[in-house]
Amino acid sequence: MRDASVSERLLDWYDGHARDLPWRVGPAARRADERPDPYRIWLSEVMLQQTTVAAVKAYFQRFTTLWPTVGDLAAAEDTAVMGEWAGLGYYARARNLLKCARIVAGDLGGHFPDTREGLAGLPGIGPYTSAAIASIAFDRPETVVDGNVERVISRLHAVETPLPAAKPELTALADAHTPQVRPGDYAQAIMDLGATICTPRSPACGICPLMDMCVGRAEGIAATLPRKSPKKAKPVRRGVVYVGRRADGAWLVETRPQSGLLGGMRGWPGSDWAEAVPDHAPPADAKWAEAGEVRHTFTHFHLILDVMIADDLKEPRRGRFLPSAEFRPSDLPTVMRKAFDLASGQLGTVEQQSNGSV
DNA sequence: CAAACGTGGCA
DNA sequence: TTGCCAAGTTT
């Protein structure tokens, strides 16, 4: 196949099949010279890292309503931003989002760099995101290589080398297809193709604009690509959390350390998490009772969390009391919200249940 | 380079 | 229930 033909096919297909997304300037508007807002492209791209479009939409709407410009975001309280990110996962993204916003709003005068080189290296902006912003927001001919592109290109060229070893080869192949015309639309086109036609399971090869060019399809192995190295099994870890409130209803919460799992997020005090529940002390004296257990799976381990509840907390040894009016379950990362949901269903009857104090 | 880093949907 | 997967980055 000739390199130019792939991009021409994809751009023609995109003109008729582009997804309508909240952060996107569609092909028709783009032809009318409407430009994407770099802030919105950056925000959406960071949210979309390892995250589905469906999950991102509501968060994107909320963030852009609360903080319409990078200056607004840069001026926000850390706690507010982390709370709004809660539930989306990979919380280092939110910490880096704030760092990046403050660099752009400060040293860079409120303007995002308009080249891949200028973007790369800003907090949370790696090889993919720098290329995505440069191409989509600034129409630079940079090559995006995300999971969609890896899938499309590995099938198109029948690359059987497993990922991640195949990444350099796939990047080189993808780069050869990137056009000088409409590079921003092209980047979105190839990702849309991967998301809607060249899907991980049961690809719709019969309606694919690249059907007759696809070597993987010709060889009958398209659906099995890309190959991936085997993954490690997830171990089980165990721990305890204490979901407690003071007599006036204030909740005992803490902010987790800025680095590591759930870094910078609000959570319930508790033990560390390990193969066996580590030795620990409750965060405050109270008549703690067992509410049950919560199961949650992280990227690299399963967690079984024993949830303790009490509503008669004394002076805490750790954490701080958050007045009931300031507490929002939606500010919690999902595992902590699960613990809250379990606890809140029982806290009304904690007095009857509790007979073992700690 | 391997590992850490979240979550929800789907087969 | 289990494993795979989603617009990756950082250490």
C-alpha cells in the first residue's frame, strides 16, 4: 500500500463518521477554520489516559464548568480538584494536572506550548499526550500512538511481535502514515477507527475503510492482534479502615500521602495493606464495631478491606474531623466510597451492635 | 525495562 | 467469577 492512501481513506471516513465528543471540533467545523481550545484538548487527553470516553464525559463537563480556563484551574484549591477527580482513577493525573496548569498559567502566560517538544515534559504529558495536543489542538503533523493506533497498525501490517516489544516498530509504521494535511483530524480519525470499527474484540472488518489494505485481515489474524505479553497474577492484600464520626456528626478523615496509591486523595484512616492485616491502632478511641468487608481490585492487586464503624469518636491520634456539611462521598476514591457506603448503612444502629471496644 | 498506578464495563 | 481492556506516565 502507498502511505498516502491510508490517511486519505481515514480522513474521508472521518468526514462522515467522526464521533461527536464534548471536547472535539468536528471535521465540518474544522473546515470552517474553527480551532479547538488547547485547554480543553489537554484536559480531555489527560482524562482519557487509560480511561474510557464514557467515563470521561461527565468529568470533563464538570471540570470545564467549574474551571473554564487553565487560569481558573491553576487557581483552584488542591482539595477541590482532587475531590472532583475522585472516581476517575490514576490520581497522579490529577496531581500533575494541577502542576501543569500552574506552570502554563504562570511561567507560560496562560498559553500551552504549540509544539510537541514544548509540550513534552510538562507534568503528566508524555509521548502520546504531547503528540495528541500538538496535532489536535495545533494541527502539527505529529504521530499519536495510543492503544487504538497500536491495534489498527498491528492489524494493518500484521505485526505479530507482542507488545510492549512491538512499540517501536508500530510507532515507525504509524509515523509513515501521518499526513501533512489535516494531521489533527487524521489523529482523531485513526483513534476513532480503533474505537468504533477496529475494536479489540469482534472488529467490524466488513465496514472498515481500510479493509482491502489490511494484511491482518487477509491473513485471517486481525482479531488476534495485537499480541501482548502475558500478565502477572494479582496477589490479595488485606487491611482495615475506620469509618467513624464524632457525636456532632463530623467524620474522621485523612489526606493520603502525596505519593503512592491514591496519593493526595481523601480517605479513611486505617492499617497498611499487606498479605495479612498489619498491626495497627484505631485512629481514635471509640466503641468500634465491624461493619463487614469491602472487596476492590486495583491495577496490580486485589484488596479485602475490613470496615470498622463508630459514632462516638474521641480525640483522634491521626486524621482530622470534617464537619458533616463539608463531607461529600463523591470526593472519595472508589474504594473509600465503597467503605463509606457499607458503613453508612449501619451507623444508625452502631450502638446496638457495639460491645467490643478497642 | 518492569512495576506502580484506578476504575467500570463486558464476555 | 475472572480476565481483558480503555486516547499512558512516571519511576
